[in-house]
Amino acid sequence: MRLYVANVGVNSSDARARGLRSPVFPDGTFEFVPIKEAARFARAPGIQRYEDLPSWTGRYRNIGEILPTRVRAYRAHADPEFGTFTYGDVTSPRASALRRIEPGDSLWFLARLWSHDGNGWTGRSAFYFVGYLDVEDNIAFDGLRSAAVLSPRLGANAHVRRLRAGSSERFRVIAGSSVSARFARALEITPIVAAHLFGGTYDTASGNFTADGQVLTNRNGKPRRLERFGSITRTIQCFLTDAVVEHAPHLSALGALAKASGKAKAPALAPIP
């Protein structure tokens, strides 16, 4: 089993440009706000608007209520989707690792969430794990219509919705088993959580992550730092594997944290157009 990480959902740029933020509440529950869909799909009837997406906490009638009025009717690129557990991405350097994901692997989702006290935003934001797919299948689409599109399960994915709207882009869809989870409570990326993901420990004195007495570095040779976590995880990649003995305790620790975060119960989902 290999553990991959994908950075998803709205980010700081979306917050500045459109007021799009995913809220996390004092009890750890959260709403996941996906990125805005590409402009060319603005009139595609099979692609959901923000106001069509259900609230997973029950605090709102729909995700649109969290957002500025002017963007509620925008089409949303709702990916990953946690109703039937799929995640897709186009063929690109950022997502090239998707082709290596196999059944039995685990794909974890990282998102920036903004603190919300139930009445308004408090100003703080941080990275959190929001769920994962226990990988069951990895399906490549070559941009042509396929019988697989007719599957109700795959039909919920944002890239399959694009395909039905006339897109010819190449993409992959990762499908997760029923063991997959959208967390009930978001798992914040603390130094300890990041250390497990990196396969090491956190040195509070230096701010470095280390393993076997060596400072862990990025591909460019620079030490891994918590403040660079967003850039480190910008590209989809594998961080841990059970083929490496030293990774076993870190995989176990993250599994325990995922279990403690709980599995959210899916809200009633609208039928796929």
C-alpha cells in the first residue's frame, strides 16, 4: 500500500479573488468548498452550481449559503466527491502520479480551511486532511465517450460531467471502496502530522524534519519546513509505502488519526442529471 496526497479545494487565491473559503468550525466539523469550474462550462446543465452542493454539517441548506451571493450560482468543479468516492484530474505534470496509483493504495486529500465560529470568519487558515480514498480502481479516459460514463458512480465525478458536456480532455478517475472516508472532523496538519507524512520526526529546536539523524529535504535539496507544506504538496505524489519498513509506524499513526477523525455521514444527494 502506498499513501498519496492530493491538494484540493479552494485556496488563498480563491479567497482573495472571489471570497471562496472552506470553513472549519470549533468542533472540527467542516464544509469542503471546491474550486470554481472552468468558464467554458458556465452554461453546462449537468455541472452543479455551488448552491446545488449539499451541506455536510447540516448548518446550511447548501454550500452556496457559505459564499458571497455573487458566486452562489457559479458552476463548481466538485472534485473530489465524497458521495460515491471518486477523484479525477486531467493529464498534466501536476497530476502525473495518478497513473501510478493502484488498487489497495490510499489517496489522501489536503485542503486549506478557514476558521469559522458559526457566525463569521475569524481570519485564521491552515491545511487539513479532509478525507481519503481506499483505491479500488483507476480508470483512464482518452477524451472519447465511453460506456464507463454510463456508470452512475462515475457519473458523479466532475470530469465525467465535463465529458458529458462535450469536453475532449484526457483524464483519470480514481474510484474508492466503501472503506473510503470524508472525515467528520478535519485533521489539521500539525508538526507531528506532517512528520508522519514525511516519514520522520519534528525537531522543535531547528524546525526541521529528520529521520535516522538526517534532515529530510525536498527534491531541490532544501530542508522540509512546515511553512512550506503547501508548496511541498502542490504536486500529487506518494509519501509513504509499506514496502519501506521504516514507514510502517507512520502509516499506522496516520491510520489511527484518520479513525479518530471519524467518517461523516453523507447528506441526501441530488440525482445525477
